[in-house]
Amino acid sequence: MRRRDFLHNSLTFTGAALSWAVLPPMSARAADRDLVEVTLDARPYRYPAVSGARFTGLAYNGQVPGPLLRVRYGQMFRARFINGTGGLSTIHWHGMILPNDMDGVPYVTQAPVPDGGQFIYTFKPDPPGFRWYHSHVGDQEALGLFGAFLVEDPREPRADVEVVLILHDIPDMRSFWAAIAGRSAATMNVPPGLTPNGMQALPASTAMHPGGGMGAMGRMGGMSTSIKPMPMGDAVGYLSHCVSGAAYPRTRPIIVKVGQTVRLRILNASPTLTHYVRLAGHRLRVTHSDGNPMPRDVTVDALRIGVAERYDAWFEVTRPGAWMLTSLMGQIHDHRQSVLIRTEDAADRLPEMPPPSLAGAELFTYRLAGAGMPLPPDEHAPFGPANVRRTLLLGGGTPGHRHWTIDGKIWPHTPKIDVRHGDRVLIHFKNPTDMDHPMHLHGHVFELVEQSGERLRYPLLKDTTLVPAAGTSTWRFRADSPPGRWVLHCHNVVHMMDGMMTEVDYVRGA
Ligand SMILES: [Cu+2]
């Protein structure tokens, strides 16, 4: 008989504090359990005033984000999912390698759970690291059905202070559905100091417009004839921008001591927005991408976090003070998506703000982290042996057109990728569109080996990567996950709902 221990009560009632504050060390008792058991109960939810928006969405266990789930690597996990959403629902365990029928993709890995129904998800969380969970049905994740899932690796050194921060944005649902239909009037969020394609703008005179932040070009490129990006029909407008359920100044501060090492685990759970995060007065040492250890650490001024990506970012507290950690938004004075980090004695200090522009900042990029170098032009098989090589062409986003495509097709008509167990697989993305696409593969951790023509000397282990606008990416992996159908899709929920999805299918035989 296996021992059971019910953790769900404590998760239900104290989860709110855990999920956005400093993490206490796991107790020895929790670590000794064979099985961690939780209940996730999804229901309609009125957002509290701290979120900065009047909004009725959905929540797991009455909180957005849902409870922080935490297991020690090696423990079994069992979740009783109760669906009270009023519609169909499932839970996807993002970044986990798990039995295919636990993956939570409706009509692909399971029948969706009907309203009023229940489903038991059970698996051994693997690999260790920072994962997350969310609904895989329609707009439910955008409405609030998401949370962080930490698989503690007992072999890793602990920081003095460990914090999980979830960046998320509360959509204007009218604009959300208009974006799905390709008729939204919202414009892209482009933080100061970046071009609409996420490239760093030229500094000073060439880029700055009085009063308008950067000289943002329209999405169609061309010269800076307008101050703001043009609406292209597909952008979602937002009511509020939050960190772990609250907007500044209602976010809970992180209190630290001089001499401490702080480890931030940051998740971008936004429906559509890439986030750029900067901490005043500090550089951030990045050690993990999507929860997986990086071949080497990199230290940067600011993080770029695509939708569904995670980074572990560390810093040392070397002096007393108060500093803002901020996701820089297109509106130069919008500091809602911020958390105050201060020493115990600095309660009365005015917090130091990060520079308002990313111009000139050393930004985390795959190229920087992976030490990108140009591919030799005569190299025919530059990424080692692979017996399955596929190129996927991303498309869509033309004005007024609602489809986002792979090889010109929309889900479920997109071409699938068949693999056999043990295959070495290379997937090459070509993205001629004018947007980055956060492409995500279920049930695998792959290596990002190429980005826009540069080979990464230090491939990053990831489950989601931003395939850059007018660029390319290449993934490499061994097909050694449990057999089944693993979907591969854009994690921008508008693009996913408008067709940008395919699957990697394990087929039998030689
Ligand atoms: Cu996309």
C-alpha cells in the first residue's frame, strides 16, 4: 500500500500567501511523503481590488494565480481536478515529461472534463525545476486558470531567499475576442527602447520622440512615421498588468537582508505579451531557462521573457536599500507590474526605479546565453546526426485575416511530425511573420541549437522558445518521451486558438 498524505487543505487555505511571497523551506515532513495530493477546484472568480481591474474570470481554489504546487523530485503527485467552470476544461502540466494521457490536451490526450465533472491527474513530476500548470481549453487560461509548479531538486544549493513571481495580464475580453476574430483595435505592447520586433532600438537621437517614448515604427516596418504601433487586428488590450495576483502598489514587497542571496523564479503567464523585466540597482544572474539548468550562467541588465517561458534569476543584497523590480510596458509611466524589494531597515525609503528604457541595456537573449556564432555556410548537418528533420513555416497575421498557420494550414489540418522512439529529431522554424511566436512542445525538453542563422555553442534546454519575427529557430531532441500525441503550438493564446498548432506523434514500428 502506498502511504497517502493530504496536502490539499493547506494548499487551499494558505496558498495565496505562498504563491506570491517568499517561499519557506519545504518541511522535512513534506519531503518525506511518497505522494503529494492536491485538489484543484476551478470556478468563476471575481478579481479582488488588488488586481487593479474589475473583472470576473476563473480561478483554481479561489485565487489567481492558482496555488503554488511544490513537490520534491521523486515524489508522486496526484491532483483531483473539479470542474466548476461552467464549460469543458482540462489541466496541462507545462514543462513536464509525463504519461501522454495526463497531459491535459482536450480531444488529443483526453476527453475534456464536463462542467460538474472531475478528473484525477497522477504522475511523477519530472524533470526537476520550475514548471507550471494551466487550462488548455479556449480562453480559460487568459481568464485566470494557471499557477506555478515547483519540482524541488534536492541536489541544488538553496538560496537564502527564494521567491516565485508570476507575471500575468488581465485581458479586456471584448478586445480578446476581437483579436481572435482579427478585428481588435489594440496595439502591440512595445517597451521603451525596443523596436516593434523586440530588437533594441538605436540609442538617443535616432530613437527618441518627444513625449512618445521610442520612435516606434508601425508593425509593417518602414521608417518612424508614427509614434505608436498601428493596430493590426490581432493584439489584445489589457485591463491590468499584475505580479502574482496584484498590481503595484498592492503587490507584496520582498524583504531581504544585507548579505543574502536571492533566487527569483519568474514565469510569464501572460496570454499574449512578451515581458521585459529589470531590477533597479542590480544585474541578474540567470541560471535556468524554463526551469532547466543552463550550460553556463549569464548576468544581464534585463530579462526578456516570452509567453510561458521561465527564468531563474539571482542577485546578492550587498547594501541597504529599496529597489523596484518592474516589467517595462509600452506606456512609459505604467509601473503596475512591479514588486518592491527592500532591506528590513528601508521601509521609509523611496524605492529606486529601474531605467525606463531598454536602450543600451544588456538584455537576456538566446544568442547571448548560448554564445551564438554564425553557421558555416557549407555546413550541411550542423547539429549532429538526426534522422527526422522537419521545417515548419509559421504564417498569418495579415491585416484583417484571423488565421495563424503552420505550413499554410490551421489546426487540426496542420501537417504532423511522426517520430519513432529513439529518433533524433531536428525541427527548424521559419518565421516570416512580423511577430515573435512563443512555440511550445508538450512532454519534452529540447535543446535550442540555432537562432536566426546563428548556432548556439551552449544550447539552451527549454520547452518554449520565441521564434523571432523574420527569423528562424532550430530545436533538437531525442524522441524518448512516453509514446503518444504531443502537441506543438504557439503559446500566444490568440495564435493558438486561431490555428497555430500541430503535434509530434510517436508511431510504432521500424
Ligand atoms: Cu504565435
